[in-house]
Amino acid sequence: MLHYAVVFFVIALIAALFGFTGIAAGAAGIAKILFVVFLIFAVATFIFGRTRKG
């Protein structure tokens, strides 16, 4: 999932470089959402992984 967030971030940078502001904003928004979802899953995995070992 982090990979897709990075891909959309790169797409946003390239689109912004060429002046496609609508596409850049959309890709940046998707990248932000995917990154937040990745962080939530990473924290949940860390917390639940620590509690099951006990």
C-alpha cells in the first residue's frame, strides 16, 4: 500500500511539473489517503502483534 502511495505522489509531482493542476491535486489526494491507511494498518499490526505474543 505504501508503494501505491509513492506511485501516486510521483504522478502528482510529474503532473504538477507539466501544469496539470487538477490531475496533480487528485493524485496527491489519493496518495495522502493511501499513506494514512498504511499508517493505520502499520500501527494496528504493531499493537496486535505485541499483544498476541504474551
